[in-house]
Amino acid sequence: MYVKVIFWIIIIVVAGGLSYQIYTLARERETLKKEALEATAKLQTLEEEEQKLRDESIYYGDIRNLSKELKSLFNYKEPGEHMLIIVPEKSN
């Protein structure tokens, strides 16, 4: 009789331990899944930023585009070059 009681106590303790381990693993899995989704979103953002920087690098790699941007930012003009400012007509 005592053997049966001890056997069932051991079974209950083992089942409880296994249940706790399963619960802990499930929580950890959910945490890792959430972190993976956040990392994927951050990766997507960084890839988009990288592509934007690559596009800008290609654009500014052309000396004509770089010159055009510098002129517009700093009102720069090359020697012998004249500026022409066009003002839109006033509408009624």
C-alpha cells in the first residue's frame, strides 16, 4: 500500500515538473518569437535605409548632380555663370 502511494506521489511530482518545464518553454518560445518579429522589422527598416543611401551614393557620385545640389544649397555659381531667378506671375 505504501508503495502505491509513494509511486503516485512520484508520478504526480514528475508530471508537475514536466508541466512546469513545458509552460516555461512555451513562454520562452513566445518571447523569442516576439523578439524575432522585432528584429525582422528592424532589419527591414535598415535594408530600406541602406537602399536609400546606395541610391543617394549613386546620384551624388555623378559630378553634375553633386554640383547641382551644392549650387542649390549654397547659392553657389561658377565663374562666368549667371543666375536667373524666375518669379511666377501673380494670379488674381
